[in-house]
Amino acid sequence: MPAPTIVWFRDDLRVADHPALAAAAERRAPVVCVFVLDEESAGIRPLGGAARWWLHGSLEALRADLEALGTTLVLRRGAAGRVIRSLVDETGADAVFWNRRYGGPERDLDTELKTALADDGLEVRSFGANLLFEPWTIRTGQGTPYSVFTPFWRACLAAPEPRHPLPAPERLAFADPGDRSGRADVATDDLASWHLLPTRPDWAAGLRETWAPGSAAAHDRLEAFLDERLGDYDVDRDRPAIDATSRLSPHLRWGEISPFEVWNAVRERRTTDPRGETTSRGRFLAELGWREFAWHVLFHAPDLATRNWRAEFDVFPWPRLHPSALQAWEQGRTGVPLVDAGMRELWRTGTMHNRVRMVTASFLTKNLLIDWRRGEQWFWDTLVDADAASNPFNWQWVAGSGADAAPYFRVFNPLLQATKFDRDGAYVRRWVPEVDSEEYPEPIVDLGESREAALAAYRVVRGARAEG
Ligand code: FAD
């Protein structure tokens, strides 16, 4: 009996277009599929509450998909390097395969483990699966990383086209991997023992109503989007009251669907769609491009969630925090309707429309003058798509401290934004039904005055830049 191959699942909770799993299946040896809940290794950011909720559902779905292929999912908790090495000892595996991660601490951990396992004589292979373009392949003419999206995306589009997705293996049941070590089974944790789901209080009712984690749901969403909404995406994507976008972000975050699957499905519609939706298609692919850009930026600046990408923002004079203002923002009680609607949508459903994410983030950083890191952390805890790159990248983009960022002096006016993108007020009324009643509070800040205060604070950054 050949020795088993371990496939370590991380941000790629799917069986199709999974290069590590496909390569393991080709070895025609037993395959041990494992997911490690790592809350111990240095630098790995602990998951937020909404992400933990999603992960539970996603692991259940992955286990079912693997069982359909004749194997199962082994769950282990602990420092990932130690856990994988102990699984190698238990199973007698002679190979460990995984798909690459791009965060700094994750890369350090993977590199160290790869070296240690290879020194022990194991075959260790890593694959590109979660980004369309590997970060080190897209470079300016000078060999530096791009810091502006448009030339970055142009360079991506000029690079070799992303590959076609791989099919799921037909079967993985080459033998019981426990056979080699004389065990009936490889021990696994009980998922319930990880307590990923909230209990008291159970705040996840709105998440359950809104989402179905797992690859099958991700593919259904993609198909429905391509059939019903892609054509008008360019026109409608900024209107939060209507369901105009793909809502694929949490599925992409956990890798239940790969960007290659999405990319190719969209490209294939080009030949079959009679409406000739070139603009919408291009726009949608460019949104996938923003996801790529965020990851490329994080790859080169691993501390993106804690440090200003533009160092001159380090002198920004954030005033002393008013906890009550932060709390009013978190709870959707600022008295500014579009902001409150977004924050309540987030709390209830674990997501928020992109346009409203920009408005709420601008309001926090520029009208309330609260450090972007506070907002980033709240989104990290409450978003089902909370992503180690996209979240800090976009927060810094709005705050003005990030790559290709909106200039600091562009302060979104939430009232004008509502007039423009929620003209009939349907989105605001859905989430703030009391908006026109006396119950609804006055704004906690004067929008005009706070904007002026923000611009005055920004002059400190400009001054520092001029001096530097
Ligand atoms: P679609 O419009 O259908 O876009 C398709 C896909 O492209 C998305 O699923 C997503 O993967 C990607 N995408 C779209 N816009 C962006 C963007 N601006 N940056 C990066 N990728 C993008 N997105 C996350 O996935 N995780 C986050 O933690 C996150 N935090 C954000 C925080 C702030 C302050 C802001 C302004 C934006 C944030 N975004 C984040 C980006 C964006 O809001 C969401 O990706 C989008 O709303 C998801 O909805 P959708 O899947 O329907 O998007």
C-alpha cells in the first residue's frame, strides 16, 4: 500500500479547481484531507465572529463534498506546523500538498514547515489557486510592485490569461489512510467542539437567513448572477437597494469557488450572450482585479491592517477617541440615515453594499475623525467576507493612507450619496424604518463642520510631506 498524501486545506474549501487535491489524487495513494484551526501560531490574525460562523458552515459543506468522493475531512486544532507534523507521524504520509497563502505570517509558517518536512524526506508541493496572478509575477518596468490600480490591472490583462479551472477528482478513496499505521481511522475533532457558532446570545439569525456557505451555493450564486444580473452590473452595481452584484465575496474569501472558475465563467459568457455586455463584463472582471490588487499590496506590505501604507499618515493627529461616537457608528445610531442603514445591514446580515461600505468608512474616519484601524477591526469582526487583504486595503483606500487611495480631501457627503444612489430611499427605509419619525436621532456631528475639522487635520500630513 503506498504511503498517503496529506492535503492541507486553508482558504480553499472546495474540491473542484483545487490543484493540491488534484495533484494528490494523481498519485493514486490514500489522501488525508485536513483543516487546522490555528489560533496559536505567531502573527495569524484571529478570525472575527461572522467569519467563524461562516467557517463552520463551510467545513460542513466541504466534508460532505469530500465524503461524496469517498474520503472525509480531518479536523485538528493547534499550531499548524506542529499539527501537520504530528499528522505525518500518525499516518506515515510521504507527501504534503497545499495551495499557497499570501499573508506574511502565513508565508513564514508555510516556508518553515516546507523546509522541515523536506528535510525529513517528504515531498512537499505548493500550488497557485487563490489568486489569478501570483504577486511576484506582476511588476512595473523597474521591477517594483505597482502602487496604482489602473496600470496594475493593465499589466495583469497583458499577462498570460488565467488558466482554465481543474475538475474535481473523480474519487479519493484509494484506501483507508489509517491502514498504514494500523489504525482504523485518523482521529478528528468534532466540529461542534470548536464552538464556531454563537450560542448566547445567538446573533446569527440574520446570517442564516442571508447566506448558505459552501461550494454548491457559491456556484448557484455565480450562475444566477451571470443569468440575471451581469448585463446591468455596470449601471446598477452602485445602488444598494437592489440585488445587482454577485455577492460572491464570502465564497471567494473562503475559496469555496476559485477566482479561475469565476473568471472563466464570465469570459465564456462573452461568446454566448446575445446582449454583448462588454462594459459590464469588463467592469466585473476589474472588480476581481481589485481583489487581486489588495492581495498584491498585502503581499508587499504584510502589516497592512496595522500600519499606514503611506508613512506620511503616521503624523495624522487623530483626536482622543470618543467611545460613544464609535459605539453609535457600530450600532447604526449616528442620526445619518445612509450610515445607519449600512451599519445595521452589516450587523444583521454580515455584509454591506460596497457603496455604503465606502460611505460608512468615510464617515468614521473623516466626520468622526476616528482612526481607520478601529473601523477595520469592527468590519473584521462583523463581515462574513472579512478578508485579510481586502478589508485593510479598502479601509486605507477610504482613509487616504493606502495604495492608490482616494485623496484625503474627498470626503463623501452621506446625504448627497443617498440622494444619488438611493434616490427613493428604499434602502434606508429597509434598515432604518423609523427614519422619518421623531424617534430617529439628530446627527451626532455636523457634517459641514466635521468635514472642515478633518481637512484641518489632514493639513498636518501635507505639512509633514512637504517637510519630508
Ligand atoms: P461584486 O461587485 O459582485 O464584485 C465581485 C468580486 O470582486 C467580489 O466578490 C470581491 O471578491 C471583489 N471585489 C469587489 N470590489 C472589491 C474591492 N473594492 N476590493 C477588493 N475586492 C473587491 N471585500 C471583501 O471581499 N472582504 C472585505 O473584508 C472587504 N472589506 C471592505 C471594507 C471597505 C471599507 C470597503 C469600502 C470595501 C470592502 N470590500 C471587501 C470590498 C467590497 O465592498 C466587497 O468585495 C463587495 O461589496 C462584495 O460584494 P459582491 O461580492 O457582490 O461584489
